[in-house]
Amino acid sequence: MRKIILITGGQRSGKSNYAEQMALSLSNRPVYLATSRVWDEEHRKRIELHIANRGEEWINIEIDKELRCVALSDQVVLIDCVTLWATNYFFDLNSDVTKSLAALKKEFDKFTQQHAVFIFVTNEIGSGEMSQNEIQRKFADLQGWLNQYIASKADEVHLLVCGIPVKIK
């Protein structure tokens, strides 16, 4: 069965925890696809804490861009997170929103052709004030358009607010 679920919300809204609980309710051995690159020592510690908080039931895979390279048919796959995945394309493509969005959509479409349950975690970074920084504004545009694209393809969309899930679709 192929199913796409998108979980969105603000920073520290409970998205990842909700997504992890959902994945564990669907599989005894879900796959955790981590998309973050390590930027600095503080970020490395955050990643290590995330890994330590997950139990041994998880199959952990770290991949920063080409998700389609991982064969995951008939699995429950948690992708955490779309924002960091998009960041990798955005910076590798010199902050070109058009090229980044096209590459991300193409990769998303190829990756989700597999027969699996995909749980994507993303951030609603455009819900706050508009940044005074041009690069941040460009990235917020990219993130918003990518979220819309994934939501349009998703079977379910959940918004997390203060740790409370609200089913949108």
C-alpha cells in the first residue's frame, strides 16, 4: 500500500514526537530517514539526542538529498524533516528557489513511487513575521511552496499546535 502523510507545525510544536508515535502504531520496525546535515557542535548534539531518544525498534538511515536511492517498499518510513531536506538543496543550488523547488518536487515524486507508508515532517516557517533577511525570505517561499506540493499529494495532513494534532486533510 502507498500512502503519504504530512505532519506540519511550528518549531517545538510536537511534530516529530507525533510522527514517531504514528509510525510505531503502524509498524514494529519503522524506518527513520533523517535528512539533516551536521552544521556545528550544538547541532551535532541535537542529532545525537534525537537518536538516543529513539528506541532500538527504529531502522535509522541518514540521507541528506537523494531519498529515492533508498529502497523502502512495504515499509513505514518517517522522513524528518522536509525543512532540512529543502535546506540542503537550497544551499547546494546557491539559494535558487526555482531550481531547488523543481529538484525537490522531482525527488519527492520519484521517492514516493515506492509502495510504502511515508510520514513527512515539515515546518510552517511562514506562519511568523516576514524576515528582513533576503535569503530567509527566499527559503520561506521555497518551504511554503514545497509544503503545498506535498500536501496536494498527501492522503492525510496533520497540523500540530502546542502538541495537539489537528487533522487538516
